[in-house]
Amino acid sequence: MESTLVRTWAEINLDALEHNYRKLRELIGEKVKFLGVVKADAYGHGAVMVARTLEDLGADYLAVSSIDEAMELRLNGIKMPILILGHTPKEQVGRLIKYDITQAVSCEAKAIEYSEECQKLGETLKIHIKVDTGMSRLGYICVGDYFSIGIGGMANACNLPGLYAEGIFTHFAMADMEGSTADEYTEKQFTLFRDVVLAVEKEVGRDFKIRHCANSGATARFPKTYLDMVRPGLLLYGYGQYSKELGLKPVMALKTTVSTVKIYPKGTAISYGGIYVTDKQTRMGVIPYGYADGFLRSLSSRCSLWTEEGLAPQRGKICMDMAMIDLTGKDSIDVGSEIEIFGEHNDIDSLSEIAGTIPYELTCAVSKRVPRMYMRGGAVVEKELMLRM
């Protein structure tokens, strides 16, 4: 659905996405499978368009968080394999099978539930076994004294009727962090994962088709962890320090326009709470971008946005629908002028660092009322607005 309002919009550069895919494919080699992580609407970039692009480029798998996210892709024509990383209620097993969706299994109780449902349906569900090697979130626990218990539980899941254990995987907790402590922790996780895989395969009497553990950090820093498949997320979208080192390009640029310009005298309190007071006559611009659009309120009076005359400091508390920027000395920037919130000229990594967070939070925060403009060769090839109209 198109909006008639030129307000705030996100430009999704499909050329940059393709560039990143090809760079990462070159890094991992043709023998290693490529899983594109497109959960959370592809981290705000638009899951359907990102998935279509990856499918056309020859990626091997996609990962989502829930069956709803998987169904969105299937119902929009995506045919490539999809792995659900989160939990799916047993009542949805029929849909998983009907739409050929792979399900992660993280404990014995879920494996049993899925097996029972498959037997009722007389069908087989493709699964990937999740191993907890130190993330302490989801997965069969296999650390220390839990090793033999975990191996037994995973082997049982592989042998349950109605389940086909295509893969086994784990998730690194510190692969994107530098330093001996983080590196040792990643090495410890990887060694444990390999020991688990060997033990389960021996117990079951067959090898897993796909073993995977390399997230973005490991893809950039630990080639030996590639195994059969890698799962880049942050790297795929071109964010983070390793993206720069690998020559990857940011996929999203977020832009807005100046809607109002006003001149305030010295001593004027700006926005809620008056946390910023002008120290001289100030030319202030209002932009239609607030925390309801994804502008984190924690950035209030702490960041700058890009204009054609350079960076403009944001002033005062960020409002729900608006924010104010200081245009003093930038006389050519007027009503209708384009402002870059983050993108080519205003690095999202720097903005996220100021906010004390990661780039993912900023892209995921871009709300559904912000249209996505999909770009090829500098031109808009498709538009997407998530609001119901």
C-alpha cells in the first residue's frame, strides 16, 4: 500500500544486499551452505523482499523466529528451505509439514510432542536439533555433567517416529567480541559442539546432513566454525565493524524531511522538560520522525542527523511523532529539505554506539508506518507500507 504523505521513509538497497551476499559467499566458499537470517521482518528491512533477493541469488536456507514469519514468506511465494529458530505449538505441526518448514527442537518434551502429532497425521516433520553449548538460552543442555543426558535426549529425538533430524546447530554467545576471554569461550563452545555432534551421530548410527554454528561474528572471525552452513545476520545487512573490514555495504538508509523551520531567541527551552535551552538566536527545524517511528528517546540531545550542509545536532526531548534539529548557519536547509537519519553519510554504527545499543535495535525499531522503498540502480523498484489502508 502506498502512502500519499512524504514523511519519513527507509531506503532498502537491494544492490548492497546482493553485494554483501556475493562477498560473504566468496568468503565461505561454494561448498558451505548460506542461511540468511530474516527474522523480525529481516531486522526491519522487509523479510519478503530480502528473501526473494536471497532466493534469486542462490542462498540455501532462511531462518525466522516463528511460524507466522515463516508463513508470511511461504504465502508470498518463497519456496526455499526455512528454519524456525523459536518454538512452534504442537497444534501447528500440520502447517509446518504442509508448507515444508523446518522446525528447531530444543528439548525432549517438544520432540515428543512433535512426534506424536506427526504420527497422528501420518507425516514426517523435518527438524534441526538445537544444542546449548553456553548461550544458556534454548537447546539441549550438554555442559559438564549434563553431557551424557543431553546426548541421550538428542539421540532419542533423532529416532522418534515422524521426525527427520536433518540438522544440528548451536549459537555462539561471544563470537563477535574480541579479547582472549571471549575467544576462549567461543573455542570452548565450538569444541563442545563438535563433541556433541560426534557423540549423537555415533549413538544414532548416521550423520547429520547439516551442522551449523557460525553466526555473523564467527563467520567474520572463525573460519573453522563454518562446517556445513553459516548463518550471517548483521553481516548480511552490512553493519558492525567486521562488515567494514570485509568490504560490506549498509543495506538500509533512513531518511526524512524538514516540515517546519522557526527562529527562536536565546534562552528558549526546546521540547518536553526543557532539557535543551538555546544559547543564542537559533534556527530550529522540525522533522516528522519521533520515537513512534523508531527514533530512540534515549538519543535526545545526544546525536546529529545529516543535511547537505553537514551534521545538524538534534535538540531537546524526542517526541512521539517529531524531533527538532538545529539548522543554525545552514540557511539552504529549509522546509522540504531531505535529512538522513542514518545511511551513507551518517553511520548507523556510530548512532547505535551513542544509544548504547547495537545497529539491529535501530533497524528493528523502524516502525510499520515508515514506508520501505526498495532500490536498484538508484531507482525505486518496489514500495511497501505495512499500515492497513
